[in-house]
Amino acid sequence: MIVSKIHPHPCSHLILKTTFLLLLLSLANNAESLHFNFTKFQTKELKDIHFQGDATPFNDSLSLTKVDGQGFSLPNSVGRASYSKPVQLWNKDSGEVTDFTAGFSFVIKANDTKRKFGDGISFFIAPFESDIPANSTGGYLALFSPENANDSSQTNPIVAVEFDSYDNPWDPSSNHIGINVNSIISISNVTWNSSIKDGRVANAWVSFNSITTMLGVFLTYNGTPYTGQSTQNQLQYPVDMKNVLPEKVRVGFSAATGVSFETHNILSWSFTSRLEIKEKGNTGLWIGLCVGFGILICGLLAIWFILKRRAAKRMEEEEYDDSIDGEFGETGPKRFTYRELNYATNNFSEEGKLGQGGFGGVYRGLLTESKTEVAVKRISKGSTQGKKEYVSEVKIISRLRHRNLVQLIGWCHTKGEFLLVYEFLPNGSLDNHLFGGRPTLTWAVRYRIALGLASSLLYLHEEWEQCVVHRDIKSSNVMLDSNFNAKLGDFGLARLADHESGLQTTMLAGTMGYMAPECVTTGRASKESDVYSFGMVALEICCGRKPVIRNAIPSQVSLVEWVWDLYGKGQIFEAADMKLSEEFDERQMESLMVTGLWCCHPDPIFRPNIKQVVSVLNFEAPLPTLPSELPRPMYFAPSFNINSTSYTSSTTTRSTQDQFQYSSSNYVSDSSTSPGPSRPFIFSEDNVFVADKSEMLHSYKKSRVKSIENECMSSICDVKW
């Protein structure tokens, strides 16, 4: 449905067009116009329809009279359906009357062609407050009551075009088209060869010319085009609208049944009116000139302002591009032109789109010179955070070299476009294979992927010249090459840090579900939070499900809680991905699943470092014995570096940095013994007290740099994870 007011054309940004438009505005007459077009009647169209009596929506049409559940008409029914807003018919100041045209299609169909049927429909124009008169069933067509049906005075002002299907005493024939003014008796009529028996669709047009005052109507049927040569089913008669009706009127349809009945359905309706309002004297001309001149000045100022802003923005972008070039320096990857990448991706075709990220899309491309397939990441225009990630990614990943990291081939930034060019990895991302309906990855492939991901993280955390905290490790950022080797990508959130001091950032970043709990409460990322994310991916690889499934049963909503519960019951293999059909190496499955839980410990000081993870997964170190229940610390604090503690494995006891002793029954947190914040107490297997609260806190402080030492006590808080 289209409903619109017609207004003067908006000012163009070109001065010539603006001047020409203002000339038209100053000389043209004012006009109030209305147009709507209902091609069918669905929910959005029905808000503009006013129903009265038995009229109701029915199968994308307007049913004007009552029908039963099977669509058969019922006797003694009246109904109206009209446009819900008033229509300006004429203007009292100027005396001008509107021209209008109404086009509509309808169906009148008899239930039983062997019996008499009736009574017909009408297109009417009446005062806006008009309502259905009492006792207006049958031949009165919901327009008149019997008392004033033949009164052509102003007691019941109405103009109607009737399509009458029943022979009443006042009618010329059983089927006719008539024009009615204030009376049920038509002042002009023509015989109508109706389609009531076969239910064909009729198309009618009603028009009014304000100069000739002629009200005209003609009608055709689908499959019978109008030729203009026949006078059949067409009629016209002069009507003085201004003397019959008020300024604002209601337009619509009415219908009625009596002892004989039929269905009455309006299928479509369009209406257009245009009321010219001529101003007296030269007042309108002067007003038009003044308004036009004001608009011209505003338009010129707007053009100047827009051009100035564009120039400033272009200069700012060029300066920004130059500053980025300075930051990148002599990086290994190649700088591409926008034209090269636009051509390589076929103008960033949607058919070649590989995926959509938070800051832009990734497109498949083919470099012309080298015939190399690439993946091009296009940062969304206007994304400030996306630009920051672009700079971060080029500066960091361009300096990294590892077989399990996605290779950055090149980059491009110009005129607000920021593009990154990566090697193309044909097997896509890990999450698509775990959850996306692709063929199931075998366990051998899955375990190799986990080892590859751990190897890439070891390189980032420990083996490169600086520590790289990735901050967004998740299965969708683990890409797979043609041999299903893992390659970690998307370094947009990555940050550099010294190996000793760690990362100092307070901006919350990452993906919920993979983000370590302390990141949520403190906003601080670290190597420990990367390890947490790795643990979550490890559990996904083992279990074939996402970190959180909101519509699962309560005990299985959280992946970590579910697997930890099964671990405590000695039933950890029940969490294995059912798609594997129990075809996996049990030792590897246990190793990866327990390591995943270890990495996902809610307290960062109890997580392994990535060296320990690699050692355990390569069976160079034993598995830890974790608590039988998922620990629930009552606080979070910045990470501490513990130099001499221990953890117990299923076979031996090791001493190493950043390792803790676990027992399924004696990991506790005590806040009742003394006021103030507390850390967990650690007990040996025979419940011998190892360190009291003050000793542990003293140990933590000694291992911290001075700037973080002052922050320790203020960061400890009673927040449940």
C-alpha cells in the first residue's frame, strides 16, 4: 500500500536546478493532493481502512457483508469500508473543488444461481462523520434508511455510484449502474451485464472533473479490455459537489443483503485527488519569492558547507594514511592498491563473500600477477575500532612467522578503505566443521588441530621476542588449511607486552563465552586469559558443542560446568562428541578434556601456562588432579606470579612455577575467620595446613612489580563468578 502527500520537489545540490525550482515555487499555485494505492488488503494496509457494520477483512480483500465460515453470504447484512482519513473535497476560501479518480476491482458472487440474489455495492462520498443508517439492509445498500431514502434534500448528503443487483420498486432493472445524489433513486443509470453468476472480477473507474462537474463511471471485466467504443457499462452525469457535500468527506464502499443475498468483496483500490488552491492578488507571489530566496540562500550555504567538510575530511584521511604508513615502516607484507584488490575480489562480490565479522566482511580473491588465491578482509567504513584493529593487526602479525599462524600477505588503506590480504585457507574455520553441518572431523585430525593451536599460542606467549596476547581465541578464528592443519588468525585485538611485566590494558575485548571471567570484572587481558580461551576451544573440539547453549537442560547450559560435573563423577567420556561414535583414542581424549578444564579454571592463578599445556598434550607431563567440583571463588584479583608451589598429578608430585596443589575435597575459600578479603587456603593430601592467608598475600606482593602491588588490595572484591 502506498499513501503519500505530494510536496514540492526538494532543493537540489546544483545551483541551476535550485534556481529553476524556486522560480516554479514562486509562480505555482498551492496544491493539496492525496494518493493511495491498495493492491491487496493485508495487515499493513488495513490500518488505513475504517470498517463499519458487518464489513471485515477476508483473504486479502474487504468483505462488505457478513459471510459464514465457508465464505457464503448471509441475509440482512450491512457494511461499509472506507479510507480512515478525511479527504479534502473543496476549499471554502478559494471555492475550488478537487478533481479525483478512484479505481477498484471487486467481485459479487451469488451463493445459489438458481435463486434470486442481491443487493449490490456502492462507491460513496459522504460527510466524514457519516455512519450506517438504521434499517438500511437490502436495496438501501447501507446508504439510506427507509424514512429518508427518497428525500433528495440535504438531510442525508451523499453521492454514490451503485452497482445494483436486485430489482427494487424504485429501480429501472434488476442489474444496473446508477449515480445517486442524496437519494436511493438513481438520477442516471445504465443497464449492467453483471458477472454475479460466474464470479468474475470487475474493474471499475469513478472520476470527477471539477471544471465540467461531470461524475463518470465505467466498468470492464478481466479478459474483456475496455475499447472506448461501446457505451455499455459506462455512465456520466453532472454533480455540484460543493452544494451537496462538506469540505472534508469520507470515501469508501458500502453493500447490503436482504432476503436475497450474495458476497461482496473489494479486491483492490486506488485513489488520487488534486485540489488547486489559487491565491487572490499578488500575496502568494510575494510569499513565494521570499520563501524561495530564503531557500536559495540556505541551499548555497549548505553546498558551501558540504564541499568544505568533504575537503577537510579528504585532507584528514590523507594525513591519517600517511601516519599509518609511518607506523608500519618496512613491514614484510606487500602494500596493494585498492584497484588491485577490487579487481581481485570482483568488486567485493557477495558471491565470493567468505564470512562477516564484527568490523567487516571477508572476501575470496585471486591476485592477477601471481595467480594466488587470497582472503581479503574489508574493514567497515566509519568503524573507528575497526581501523585500530587494522593498524594493530598489520603491526603485529606482519612480524610473526609460525606454521600455525595465518600469514598476512599484504594490506591497503586509502580514502577511508582499510583492507587486509591473507593467505586463502580452503577448509575455512574450525567452528564450521564442529557446528556448521560439514563432514565430521576424525579424532586424529581434531587432536592435531588442538596441538597446532597450542603450538601457536606457545610461540606468541613465550618464543617470540615480545609476548603477544591474542585476546580473541575462539573456534571461528582457528582456520584450517588443505591438510586440516590449524592456523590461528584475526589479530585485530592482539596486544604486545614484555615477557616479564605482562599486558597492561583495561579495555574489555573478546568474545563472550570464550572470555575469561576476570576479564569481565577487571577488563584486563593476560596470558592466563588466552589460556582460558584455549581451554574453551579444547572442550569444543572434544565435545562438539558451543560454550553456552541457552535452550539446553540447566545442567548442560554451560560447557565447562557440564564437563567438570562429569569429571567429578568419573564419567568424563560421556561428554565426548556423539558424532565421533566413540571412535577416539581414550588417552588423548582424557588428556585434551582435562587440560581444557584446567585451562578454564575460574581463578587465573590456578591455570597452567601454555608450556605446561603443550607438555601435557604431548604426554611429556602427567595430567593434574582437579577438584571434583568446579571451584567458585568469591572474588577476582589481578594475576600473581607464584614461584614455589606444587600440584599433584594422578601419579607423581611435581614442583614448578605457576603450579598449584589440587584436591577434589579441600579447595576452600574462607571469609569467616577474619574480616577483609581472603585468598583460598591450600592443604596437602593429609589436610596439613600449608600457608595461612597473610603468608600467601605476602608471597603474592613480593612477586608483583611495584605499580601492580599498590593495586592489589583495591582490586580484590566480593564478586561471584
